[in-house]
Amino acid sequence: MPIAPEHRELYRAFLAQGLDTWLARLPEQLARGLDRSRYGDLPAWEKAVAKLPALPEAREVALDGDTVSVDLALTGSQRRQCENLLRKLAPWRKGPFRLGGIHIDTEWRSDWKWRRVAPHLASLAGRRVLDVGGGSGYHAWRMAGAGAAFVLVIDPSPRFFWQFRAVRHFVGDADGGRTHFLPVGIEEVPEGLAFFDTVFSMGVLYHRPSPLEHLLQLREALRPGGELVLETLVVEGDATSVLLPGERYAAMPNVYFLPSSAALCRWLERCGFDKVRVVDEAVTTTDEQRATDWMTFQSLADFLDPNDPSRTREGYPAPRRAVVMAQRAK
């Protein structure tokens, strides 16, 4: 089976990294993750990216600033064409991006999260990094900007895959081909891989009906001594405090376990991690997550109690997030 052009760099990267066992699974994983019969809008997203015009070689790419930016000379008609095509991929959730003078104001100020995480990271220079549930890839580009040698985003959303491909169209090879996207979930990562130096799981754990299974999957992907960066919704309380919401939490239908930070640390220790520590914990604000011109649906402000913003509209504590760092025990 011929390899689609958008997948060739991924195959080459897996070969270069020695991921031979996983490489053998890529054709099936890509076919399933980008199956048009499962995702009715997928052809439109693919077509939008394919229609992006050829760009000039001269460009200035910045992957180490709050906004992932690509500065290049576009005519007015090219800029309008690019913006119209990028809007066909909306809603844009994670960012921000500035591509050829087009500012994509995403729902999340993901740069705020990165600022909370980055000071506590082991240096990413030369490291192999897995970003689980990485969305459009904003944080992955920041990881590459911090010097990572190999960054792989996994996320089962084909919309996010094509958003990533759109950004790649602008970035070109400015990252040296170090940043990649595979449209799968963590369950598709080969068991016992023990490969990555750093694994990020940010905004994923509370969507998992079996959170300890997720933590074990993250551990399996890490080499012994590798670093885990875990960010998730939490509640206040002691090491035994866990909230299991009803059918919805802050209007989200697929939210399961919200532990306290202390409980989360205990979970990590039970799952084979050490050096576990909470490095940040804060209530999410409506300045950090909000509706924008690039994400016009309801956002956090709509999901809080209008009479008491410290509660969700279902009556639960408002979203509170913690960042926990840990290492896979050797």
C-alpha cells in the first residue's frame, strides 16, 4: 500500500527512532484513525488543508514563544484564502497560533498552561517526548522549540490531525522534522514500550473511566527514570477525596474521576512512579478558557452557575486543575 505524502515523515521518524514494532502497526492505525466512513467531516478537513497555497521558502518560525508563529510574505488574496481554509477546521481549541499574519485566537490560552509547566520540567533538549491527547499540537510545537529531539502527539481526533497538518504547512521543516502526529489514543501505544524520556498527559485523565489503567499505560510508554507530566481536574480534599460526577460535569458528558491532588499522588505511587510532587494547582478562569472568533461555541463561562461562579451549573466545584510531576520508578 503506498504511503500518503502526509504520513511519509512519520514513517521515516519511526524508522530513525528504532520503533520497528510500532512501525508495523502504523498502516492499520492510520487507516482506522482517518477512516472517512467513521468521520463524515473528515474529507472537508483534508480538502481544506490540501487547498492551502504554496508558501514562500523564506519564513521566520518561532516555536519558543507564547504564540507559535510563522512570519512570511503573503499577498492579500493569499492571506484571505489561508484564513478561509483555516476557519474550515474550526473549532480551534488549543493555541494560540499566528500563521502568515493570521492570528488564531483559540479557546484555551494554552501558553498559560505551558508557563505553569515549563519551569518544573527536566530539560527537553535531546529528549524523546510523547504528548498524549495533545489536540492540535500547540504544546508539541513548544516542546520542539525547547529542543526535544523527537515529539509525537497522539490524539484520536481527526480534526486535530488536520489542524496539526495545517500548522505543519506553515512551519515547513523549520523544526527539522522532529514533530509528528498520530491519530490514536494511548491504548494504541505498544505495551511495554519503555521508550520515551518524557510523557505529557494534560487534560486527559478525567476523561478515562479507568484512571489507574491510564496511569499504567503512561508508565509503560516511559523509559525507567523517565519523567511524567500529568495535568488534570482535581478537587480539594485529603488523600481519600475523589469526586465522581453524575452524567455531566461543567456540561461535559464524559468526565469520571476527579481526585484531590493528594489522592492523585497516591494513585501515581501505587502505579509505579516515584518523586511525585504537585507543582501547580489553581482554579481555571474564564480568561484562560473562553469562546473566541475561532471557537464560537459555548465555553467555560456558560458552564458555571451564573449566581455562584465557584460552582458548575450542575452544582459541583468549579474546574480546578493540578500539575503533577513524577518519574517512572527504575
